[in-house]
Amino acid sequence: MDAQMDPGKATVPNQVGTSNQTLLVRFLLQGFSEYPDLWLPLFGCFFSLYTMALMGNILIIAIITCSPSLHSPMYFFLFNLAIMDIICTSTVLPKVLVGLALKENTISFQGCMTQLFFIVWTVSSELLLLAVMAYDRYVAICRPLHYRTLMKPWVCGALAIAVWIICALNSSINTGLMAQLYFCGSNVITHFFCEIPSLLLLSCSPTHVNSIMTILSDAFYGFINFALTLVSYGCIISSILHIRSSEGKRRAFSTCSSHLIVVSVSYSAVFCAYISLGSNYSPERSKVAGLLYTMLSPTLNPLIYTLRNKEVKAALGKVLPFCRK
């Protein structure tokens, strides 16, 4: 198609200025267009998930803010997790809903890079924060006498700030490298949002540096970070097994069971989406994984922490009297 006939393309001089090259200025998100008859059920499902995710995480933030009994390191990190979930799901779901309603979902190059930045930032921040939360549970269960010393408010604040900054830097590098690539030819992204693997498939320029950076990020967040989380829980489980009373074991495990469930859901989705070779990239599998960590996980996190945590339920009853029962 001629560049003048395609609003998603523009003809610009190439790097040496000797000829013209057709570059993409707009992408088409495939989304769920392969299921045209299911647009209404999908719209209703995604709208419900988005509403539940927003309400649940805003409620968690409100409860922690208004309840002095929840002003502790564990709930401070949960407060940050709720903010991350709101940003993550709000970066993706409104665009998905618009695409389902209009039967076509286009996004500008700048919009795509912005979406990519916030997705990488929030997802990587959540994984790193889960490791910090695992360390908090390790100190609470394995070194309870030193908990107040090791997890002082300024230490928790420094850890949270470090998570946001480190992951923002990682996202900036990945997004900056992606923005340097040339995109020509097909402008169809085989996903419902802009993600690294699907964008690399559309690039007309070499992607070696991008692939190396992606592998390094996967190695840190997917393996090193995950290994640190496993080590923390290995120590926690070992300490729980050494508790003599069954009641003591139950109470110790109840303090970290919710976090363990969230860790399992988050890492399962991310491993499925990113920890794979480019030659084995599957759009269908990537969409399913994307649904897990951009829609399902932000919706389930508040429910998991609310339904399985007596302190949160007690604080919820004080803030919302009709929830006391």
C-alpha cells in the first residue's frame, strides 16, 4: 500500500539521506479481533475485571491509610503493590475496552512507547517488590527479635523508593532501545497491548541489543529475583517446621500464605510471557499470560490479601461498618 494511502505509515529519508523509507507512525493492536462474535461478552468481562481491580486496590489503599493498626512494614509494601496494580491495569484495560467497542484499535508510535514503558515499569516493580515483601516475612518469622531494628520506617521507605527507581531505569532503557528501532512493513501487533516480543517481530532494523537487554532483564527479574524470593521462603518454611506447637505453625504460616499465593500467580504469568526464546514466541500464549498479569492479578491481589488476612478484615470492618460481619 502506498504511504499516502495508509495513515499508519510515513515516508521519511533514511539514515544516509539517499532514498526514502516507509516507517510506521501508527500500530494496529490485534487484540481479540479474531473473535468478532464475542466482543460483547469480552467487553463485559474486561469491564468487570477493571472495575473490580480499581475498586479493590483503591479500597486497600484507603484501609491502610486510615487504619493505624496497619501502619507496619508489610502493609506499607502492600500499599505500594496496590498502586502498581492500579497503574498497570489502567495502562492496558481502557485501550482494550475502546478497541472492543470500536471494532478497531490503533495506537500511535508515541502512545505505544508510553504504554510499553508503564507496563515494563509496573510489572518489573511488582516482581521486585514481591522479593522485598518476602524478605520482610523472613525477618518477621525467622528473626522476630530484630524485626523492629531491621525494618525501621526509613529502611522500608528506602527499599520502596529503590524498587520504583531501579525498575523505572530498567523500563527507560528497554523503551529507549525500542524507540531507536525502525518499524516498516506490517503494523499489526499480535497482542492487545504493546509488549517487547511482539514489537521486536515488527522491526526492520537489527534487534541484537534489544534482545540482550531483554535477556538481562529476564535473568534479573525472572531468575535472580525469583531465587532470592525462594531462598526467603525456604528459610521461612524451615523456621515454621521447627515450631513445636501446631497453633504456632498455623499462625506463622498465615502471615505469609497470602503473599505466597500472589507470588505464584505473578511469576507464573511472567514466566509464560517472557521467559522463552524468540523463536518460540506464541501470540496466543502471550495473550493469555498478558491477561493474567495485567487483568487477573491486579483483581485477585486485593481479594487474596483481604479474604485471607484477619487484620485487614478487622480494619475493613472499622472503615466500612456494613462489612463487620
